[in-house]
Amino acid sequence: MADLTDLTLKAALDGLAARTFSSEEITRAHIAAVEAARPLNAYVLETPDKALDMARAADSRRAAGETAPLLGAPLGVKDLFCTDGVRTTACSNILGNFVPTYESTVTANLWRDGAVMLGKLNLDQFAMGSSNESSCFGPVVNPWRRAGSDVKLTPGGSSGGSAAAVAARLCLGATATDTGGSIRQPAAFTGTVGIKPTYGRCSRWGIVAFASSLDQAGPIARTVEDAAILLNSMAGHDPKDSTSLPAETPDFSAFIGKSVKGLRIGVPREYRADGMPAEIDALWEQGIAWLKDAGCEIVEVSLPHTKYALPAYYIIAPAEASSNLARYDGMRFGLRAEGANLIETYENTRAQGFGEEVKRRILIGTYVLSAGYYDAYYLKALKVRRRIAQDFDQAWEKVDALLTPTAPSAAFALGENADDPVAMYLNDIFTVTVNLAGLPGMSLPAGLDSAGLPLGLQLIGRALDEGTLFSLGGAIEKAANFQARPQLWW
């Protein structure tokens, strides 16, 4: 049954509908693949019994004549999404063995549509990181390797487990979240497709919060079409989330294959960063050429406040994290480290429960929100954020979408940037602007570097215009014809 794990989500759904195989058969094939791939550390909790129960239920529904968009498809869930009766930790010791008694809206939507849960996927602790090394369960290992090397590489972060699992054929698709690039950068590092939809397109209810004004759920999948199928189910208005947009969810799959002739594609001059590897620049030029060949008009645009995006993001996001993570005090759930008094109990619990990167961001966030620094840092960052959004607003007067690189490099080695937080933060240089402006962004694999590692291109669109990204993404996917996949070494 190993070949069942090689199917795309679309092909698997077609096979299930045709009764070529059952959900139980394809689920068992994925369970075996997950067990064999434990050296990747992509899953932090495997749920084979639950998966088989859900698969049999899906087969029964199909036998009774029911249909559903994801009926019988085995998926992975980032361990940031609360799952009813299944441990949810955000990969942090502070949550201990927390088992929610409720289901996140996004995962509830997937189960409603017939999907099967294989387990919970690894991530950077509380989604804070760009390499999946801050997880309390240890780092995820990228299934890709440099040619002729056995050095372990990062799959990116924070959704490293999701990206690695999809790339290694350990699920047909996976949920992920993106606060500053945490869907798109891992997708670029693993040769997969990832889309961060418009802020508010997917409900945040039941997702462990990092930075509430930036967090957004989205899928990681093997193809543009697979990503559209997943987003169809994940998206939708949710009255339980005050930031959820009351917008109708279109059929994103219908946009794939549509002509992109006549679309104006912006190339922001500020994204040509100093010291950018020649391979990244060459890939960008190749992407421009593909879209030209598809009939698009290429327009150079300016996003003048781009250079301030990263510092503004690393003020706003930690400030919100400092506030959101104040609830983890050892009193109601999760870890409790006893102390001589209440204050000492708080201190001991948070000191033992949070990892170094989370502590760093809490400290930064608390500092920029403190008296005397609030105006100097936090309010100034909010003004910069507004300027960045205005840059995009002005660009949309000239173009329909933007094309940029996804990340400034291919996957780097585990430990390579561990002692240099600034170098790690620079991985988000091309992605954070999209979160600050609340726009949709998609990363798709477009080529390999000289070491045989995947490189990604990023498409950025107007708010609630994911459809155009799927049309453009389909055009680039067809032109790139990216067929490479990691060699089985685990």
C-alpha cells in the first residue's frame, strides 16, 4: 500500500469516490508511513486508533451514499489546533498533557467534511520560530538533504512538522498557521505548497494564540489544487471569532486553470535585498518569465516601508505574545512548579514551562509595552504597520498581485542559526509584510538550488482575493513542473 501515500489529495479523493480503495486502506498506508518516519520527528502524537475509527466511519458514510469534500482523506494537524479529547501542547512544557474538551473551528470544519486525523504535528513552541528547533519535543528534520551530505536540515518554522509530513508523504495535507511566514517559509524549504489566507478568512477560535492580530490558519499541501481543496473546508465565517470575516467562501479550486492573461503582476524593487543569493534572484527572474509567457504584464512597484517591516513585526508580535501568554501561570491547567508563595509559584512555573525563545519574546514584548517605552516602540510600530498596509493599497492601484521570493535561502542546517536570533529572524524578511497588512500570500515550489534543495516563489494578493493567487499559482506550477521529491533516507 506504499503507493497510496504517493497520491495527491485530489487523486486520493478521486480514488475514494471511485471505490478503487477504501479510507481504511489509505489510512493504514499513512499510519505505516508515519511509524517508519519517526526519525523525522514530524508527529508529536500519533492517533492511529482514532484515525482508523474515523476512516471506517467515512467508509460507512460513503457506502450509505453520502458524499463530502474530504470524505476519508487522512490529514495531519499542527499541535496548535485544539482537538477534542486529544492532547494539545503547542509543543511547550507549560501546557503539559493538556487535553481540550472542545474542537477548534478549523479542525471541526475538516471533520465535518469527512477528513481523518492521523495525529498532531510538531512546531516551534507556541509557533515562535523559523526552524522548528524551539519545540519541547525536539526539532523536526527536513526530509530533504543536500546532495552528497547527511547533514540534518531544518524544515523551516513554525509549521515545520506540517511541511515535513506533507513532503515526506506522511499525510495528504496538513493544517498550519502563519504569523510572520510560518506556512510559507516551511513550504519553500520542503518543496510543498502553502497558503496564508487573508486575515479573518479562517477562524482563529480554538487555535493557541501567539499574536492575535497576525495569526492566521491555512493549509500545506503537495499541489496548488490540493491547497485549494483544503482551504475550501478550513475557511468560513465563525461567530465565535470576533476577527472572522463575514465573507462568502468561494470555490477556490474553480480558479485553478483560469487564464491569467492580462493580469498585472508587480515586482517590488525593495525585495531585491542586499546579499541575496544569486540562485534566489535567478529563480525570481524565472518566475517573472513564466508569468510573462502566460500573458501577464510585469510592472515594477515600490513598497517603500518594507525595510521597517521586520523591526515593526518583532515589536508587535512579542507585545501580543506577552499579553496572550500571561494566562499560563500554573493555576488552572498545564504545568505547575510549586513555590514558597504565589509569586514564586508563578515564577517557577513560567521559568520551567517556557523555552528560551518564548522567554525572549515575552521579555521583549513586556519591555515594549512598559511605561516609558510604549510610545517609543509599540505605538511607533503600529504606525509603521499602517504605512506598510498603505504601500500595498497603492500597489493595488497598478497591479493585481505581486511576485517575490518566499525566503532568502534554501533550508539551512539544524543549529546553524541557533545562537543568532537576528539571523533567524531574517528568514521572515519577505513574508512578514503580508501578515502586517493582513493579505493572502502563497508559496509554491519553483526550482532547486545547486545542492538539490527546493526553492519557493511567493505570490501576494489583495485582501479576500485568494482566487487570483490560485490562478497564478496554477500557472507557475504548470510552467515549473516541479517533480523533485526527497530521497527516502529515514
